[in-house]
Amino acid sequence: MLITLLTSLLIVAICIVLLAVKILFVRGGKFPNTHISGSKAMRERGIGCVQSQDREARQKRRLTFKDMEQAVNDSLN
């Protein structure tokens, strides 16, 4: 039982070290940005993070029904 536990801990430790090679041994190393907004191709397509889009939508001025009605009337005329 003890040998199995120690072997498992050793395997997990080796895996953690191998995952962190870039961070530990490269100057200024860091984990890659895996968010949608970190992808150049997604930014070019105008696709962003849902949380960012929600934040932007909440910051926009909310229109009242009267404002929306006026905008519709203006666009029809």
C-alpha cells in the first residue's frame, strides 16, 4: 500500500514538473493565454469572451421604450 502511494505521488510530481518546464526554466515564462480573447484568429473574426461581451452590453446606455419607439419612427420616416 505504501509503495503504491509513493509511486503515485512520484508520478504526479514528475507530471507537474514537466507541465511547468516553460515557466520554471524560461526567463519570463508563463502559461499560454487560452482564453478566446487571447486568440488572434478569434479577434480577427470579432469573436470575444462571453464575460467581456456581457460587461460591454451592461455598460451601454439602456434605452427606454419611448427612446426605441422614437428611433423606429425616425428610421421609417
